[in-house]
Amino acid sequence: MKKLNTEKYTCLEIFAKAKTEGGKIRLVSGKGSIMEKEASSVFYTWMKFPVEQGMEYEIESGACEVTLCYLSGSGDILETGVRYLEKEKESGRYLPAREELYYDSPIRESYHFAPWKNWMNDPNGLCYFKGYYHMFYQFNPHGQKWSNMYWGHAASRDLVHWVHLPVVLAPQAEIAERPEELVGGAFSGCAVVEGGEAVFYLTRHTEPREDYRKQVESQWMMKSKDMIHFTEEKCVVGEKPEGASFDFRDPKVEKIGGRWYMVLASAIGGKGSILLYESEDMEHWSYLHPLLTEEREGIRSFECPDFMELDGKYVAIGAWMGHRDDCGRLQMSRYYIGSWKERKLETESSGWFDFGSNCYAMQSFAHEGRRICIGWISDFYGEHVERENGAYGSMTLPRQLHVRDGKLYMMPVKEVSLLKGENLYHGEKEDVSLTCIEGNAYRAKIRFLENTWFSILLGKDGEKEISLCNDEGGLRIVTKGVKSEGINFRADVKEVAVLEIYMDRRVAEVYVNEGEAAGTKLFYNSSSHGCFVLKAEKPGNIAEAEVSLMNGIWNGKEGKR
Ligand code: FRU
């Protein structure tokens, strides 16, 4: 019978909860030596067992519920990632997971980043460090719903192919001890690279379950020299300023004009605000004032704010927590472009960050002259379909940002074109009908000679549909037969000259006019086939249309790394 072999790995990490008090995980090596650890019966214990390389082991977990298990600690982990283990149903043995059970699903992205399994939200700590892009993210390893937060971690050499790395941060001990009373954990934050180190800022959140308004949030800092080992966290902003609401989180740090600034999510006087701090040494922070306050009602807080210098302008971006806009869209993110005077943002123009509203908590970072951002593909309309080994949440394609004519432009980074596969259609001046696209992972690009009314069917599953339409109502994503039906996902553009559409099974991302607007929308399709059916009022206005398959980014069946 097949046995688990540790190969090049030196550590086994298991997240386990005892079924009854005293429940243990036991590890028996091929030499007969036994290690065991007791799991808590109220919350998951994150256990790390040192293991010998190239040794056979058996994991005995019958007394516990195990939600995640992997081998880590190899010298080349940034290159090849962790090795996930799964308990084989027949033998009850833990063996390297069969990747196709996770990746080969019509409701699972093939070229967008998603966690190995379970819940993910905001991107955190995005940066480029010693040859790799790093992405951390809000993670619940124990299920497909939001709960106490850990930081997941992934790395990439090219921004499109990622490897999964060990979990980095866990919820506070007091939460793990009293999960019936408290909720929270390692909330969102960022990273900056300075003096050969990555410096992280994040929020620690503790909330009594009986009243979320009693939540306590503070900002912490930690460092790493190799992205595998991290220092202890240190509290750098403990108290919220006068007048700030109980929402006080999501630090984002940037160097602007030679000084360090931190923006934080909050509200002042019931209005969503981004608070501004400054520091000389990255460790001692003083509060200045709100960077901006949104006058519109109904925004509980500006979650995951960002602030940056871009193309000679200054840009603030934030997610409107709890807000519904006049199109019926939930929790839109807004950008504000302006000038920077006396350490205040004088807004000159503003707009929606993503017109599809399934994109939240975007975070940006700068590398080699590019300002790159990634957003969380969120499910605000309750459309998620839960499947065994499934992942809730994924990331948008990395987008490069620019300011042009008072608007924030964004397009997928050039590396995304590495994924372009077989061409399915190339033509002009005619409608396009591709009704059975195997794998449902493709990119379409269309250029129009002049603004033309059209509809493009991007997904169909029985009565359920998603399409992109342009007519007297403007350009918009239209859904039918799903919970977001009736919401007007419209783009703020006057005309449509160029479209780039990325379908990736349950995700549609649309880029308009070389980045003038971007829209992200989820569409759960039970079929493994996709469609692209373009009907234009005047097909003669289609200057060029091209549809190509996109290669997957994961190992095995999904394409190679
Ligand atoms: C946004 C957010 C953040 C918070 C995190 C918690 O999605 O609510 O404000 O830090 O998620 O998971």
C-alpha cells in the first residue's frame, strides 16, 4: 500500500480540532518513532511537526477533524511551494493530494489565483522581494465561509504562475481559546520593502460576538528577510484618534516625497473616511488628519484604502463598506484623483474602480516603474456554490494602473499574455458564435470602427446567463436567473472602441477601451464548456475580433508552471 514519503520536506503542518477533549494527532515514522500533539477541542490547533527528509510516515488523525495539511520546509519552497496532503477515503492514509480533485472543476478558476481550498478575501502584503512577487491574503483554512482570519501566502516569479506557501499568521490566542465569545484575527495589511527587508503592517481585530460595535482594532508591524521566517509582531498604532469610528484597520504604507505615510480605514461623524498617519522611521506613527472623507451617506467605512503617487497625480482608493449605489450594486470601490497639498488630497476627479462590483479591497504596489494592483473577487450577491475541496474567492488578474484624463485606467499586466493559448476565432465584420468552448477559459478581444450596439453572451447554464451589452442603456454586464439579476452593472464610458474579455469558468473580467473601465462579475456555471456569442447591430463595425483559449496556471492537467 502506498505510504507518505516526505521527500525534500522537513516539516509537516496540520490544522486540527479534537473531536473530544484530549484528541491527538500522532505521527509514526518508518523507523517506528512516534510524535504526538494534542489538539484543542474548541478551535483548530496549528501543529508543526519536524520530519526527516525522504522518510515514510503515517499520520493518525482519527481523534481530530483536520482541515488543512501540507509538507513545508524545503530549501526551494519559494520555487515549488508546499505539498498538500489529503486523506485518501479508501485507505484513510494521508498522501499527496490529487490536484485534479481541486483544480478540475467548472466553478474553479484556471488562470486566476485562488487558494488551494476554503475561504479567501482581501489581498495583503503585495510586494516584489528578492526575485519573487509575494501575495498574502485573508484566509480561513477551515471552511468556505468567512471566520477567524489567518494570512495565506503565495509567490510568483511572473505575476501569473503562483505557488502556495505555508500559512503565515493565525488568529490571536484569546480568540482560539474563546471562539464562542470572540471573533477576529489577523486582518488586512500591506508590505513595503526597505533596506533588504520586507516590512509588514496589519490589523489585529478582536470582536465580542454579541456586539460588533465593541470591536477593538490596532495596527501591528513585523518583518522578514526571506519571506519564510517572520519576526514577532509589534504594536505600532494602538489607539484610534478622537472621532474615529470603531472601524479602524487595514494599514497601507507608502513612501511619498521621501516620507512614510500610512492610510487606515475608518469613518468620522458617520461618514466613510481614510485616515492619514506619517512616520520618519516606519515604526513611530503620528496621526495627521483624514486624507479624505466621503460626503455620501451609507458608507460604514472605507475598507482597505490605498494611496499612491501615479503619473504626476495622487490617487486614493477605498471600498465602500455596506453601501448600495443607485444601480443596485453593493460595496463598490471608488478612486479619487487629485493633487497633494499640505498633506491633504485635493480631489479633482473620481470614479468607480470596477463596474462589476465583484471586486473589492484592491491593493497596489510599485515595482520597476509599474503600479500594479490586485483585487479580491468577492461574492456580494450570495452566488457562491459550495463544493467539496472548493475555494471561495479568488483574485483579479494583476492590473497595471495609470492616470489618464482624470480617470484611473487599468489593464492586465503584460505577463498575462504569456497564458494565451490556441486561437479559436479571428475575423472581422461579422458576428461570432462559439457555443462550445472546452474548458471555459478564454480571452476575447474586439475592436470596433465606431460605437455599435451589441450583445455578447459570455455564459449560459440552463436559464442562467451572463452577457455584456451595449445599447441605449450604455455598456453593462447583464445577468439572468441568478441572484444579481436586475442590478445594473454599467461602465462609465461614452463609447466602446475596444474590449478585452477574460472568462475563467466562474469569473468574467471585462476591460474597456484599453483600460478606461474594468468590470468583474462572478457567474457560476455547472458546465465545463463556455460560450462567446457576439451579435452586433452593425457587424460591419467590427474591425477585428479574436478569441483564444487561456492556459491554466497550476500544475498537472491545468497547464505547467
Ligand atoms: C475587507 C475586510 C477588511 C478586513 C478584512 C477581514 O474585506 O473586511 O476591512 O481587514 O476584510 O477579513
